[in-house]
Amino acid sequence: MFCQTNEMLIWKRRTFWCRFVKRLILTLVAVLAGVPMAYGGETVVVYTSVDQIFSEPVLREFERQSGITVKPVFDVEASKTTGLVNRLIAEKKFPRADVFWNSEVGRTLVLKEKGVLAPYHSPSAETIPKRFKDEEGYWTGFGARARVLIYNTDLLEAGAVPRSVFDLTRPQWRGKVAMAYPLFGTAATHVAAWYALLGRGKAEAYLTALKNNGLVIVDGNAVARDLVVRGEVPVAFTDTDDVYVAIRAGRAVDMVFPDQDGIGTLLIPNTVALIRNGPHPDAGRRLIDYLLSEEVGARLAASDSMQIPVRTRVKSPSHAPPLSGIRAMSVDYRDIAKNLEPAARFSRHLFSR
């Protein structure tokens, strides 16, 4: 009986410790969820707001060429860029990322102002024009997208398509235009650019006129595009990559680069930056060198994301318009960054009513 009881005690103790270890492992997994980790070999952690379908193949190719394990953290459509920016700010004292590959530029500059970024002058950036990179090396821009108007070709003939964003406040477009909620991603950048270029008063008057004309607000550029694809509205604000995906899929849509005879079309480059005190700085620099290479520029231009190369020497396919062929909005990206918060406050107030 004593032996049997002793065996039972041993079994109970083993069961207790097995359960304890299991609970500990599950707790650690829960705590570390979403935190990329790797053991053995070189690793780089990259946060990116670029759509996973476009960014992941590039990151995997870097992994193949370099032998460095890439641990990406992606953003979601509805909170583009903003979610990862807030995470990077929250992690500032104990950073987990090495590199931030952003699909826009405004909030990258916000991170610089908040001391989240570290300077790095990549040799791959030498031929990139000055307007697409920070003088102090805190960020560098590469493949760009444009803020365009997508339209349904079954609903509108080419001659009837609005050529300026300011045309959209006219009565004939009442309830017929969609835009992503301008608190996130490139929609927020676009509104901040209006603030920087037009001044606060004129920008807010324009936004109010859009709202009063029945502007349809949706969760994300892809959602705005899909409304046009389905014919629920004939026109929407979105980005070149979203339109090209639909065109490649055979949808009855096309795009207009607005205000080519006026203020110009807003160009928004991808940006890449090194995180201050990131865990793998050397691997982070190597990833930045790769992302800024002409190889990646050509790859992004040829892909469904249709990124516009910022260097004339980068080979661009026929479907990707050259930078020289676009009248770009003349606005300083630093001014866009300064206007993100006031633009967001007004937009939140205006479109929540």
C-alpha cells in the first residue's frame, strides 16, 4: 500500500509539474504573440504597412540572397500605417523592430520627430533624388504611388471623368464619390497635403463641401476601389496600386491623375528607416540596402503594386508611368507631417457627424 501510495504521489507530482510547465509555455506564447523571435543565425525584424501580398515576396527574396532570417510584422487595411506607428512609439524604450518599411511618408517623419528612428545613409540611396530622402539620413523614399481617381468605365465615358479633385464638390457628383476614412494611410496623407498646400481654412472648406455633397466614407482604399468596381459609385479616391490590381483582374475601371493642369497629383513614396536601438542593427542596415536597390525598384514597378520608380535609371514597364510624365503636387513632406494631426482632428469631427 505504501509503495502504491508513493507511486501515486510521484505520479501526482509529475502531473502537477507537466501542467505547470504547459501553462507557463502557453502564457509565454500569449505574451509574446506577434513578437518575432528567432534562435540561431542572423535575424532582422521589419514592421511594414505595405500590403503583405506585395511586401512579403521582396522580403523572402532578401532572405534567400542574404541568409538572414526575416521576421515581418504586417499592418491591416483599415488602420494602415497608424497601427504600426503607434506600436513603434510605444516600444521606443525597448524596441523590437529593426526596420520600418512604410507605405507612405508622413508618419515616418512623425517617428523621426519622436526620436524612434536612427540615421543611416545607405550606399544604395546615392542615386535617389534629394526630395525623396532625409538630409540627416533618418529615412529614404523609393517606389512611389500616386493618389488618383478611379472610375468605372461602364458608368462614365473618358470625357465625363472629373479631371480635378475640386470638381467633385459639384452637384452632378452628389453621393457618387467614395474615399477611405482619412485618419489612416495614404488617405490621411492626402488630406494633410491639402492642409499644407491650400492652408487650413481652404482645406477644411473643401472637405466640408465634399461631405455636404454626399461623400461616401469607407474603411480603406481597397474598399473605395471595390465600390467603383461593383458600380455602386462611379468615382473614388484611391492609390495607383489599388487601381492596377483591378485593371489586371479585368475589371471595368481606369484611373485619372488629377489636377495635371492645376496643383498636381500627390506622389507618396514608400519609405524605409532604421529603428533606434533595434535588436539587430547590422542586419537592419543590410535589409535597407536591399530595399533601396535598383533591383527592388524594378521589381516593385513590374509587380501588381505598380510602384513608380523614383530613379530614371530603374527600368519601368510600360504600364507604370514614368515619374517625369506626372505633374507632381509641389508640397514638402515635412509640411505634410506637421499637418497630420490637425487634419485628423478635423476629419474625425467632420465625418463622425
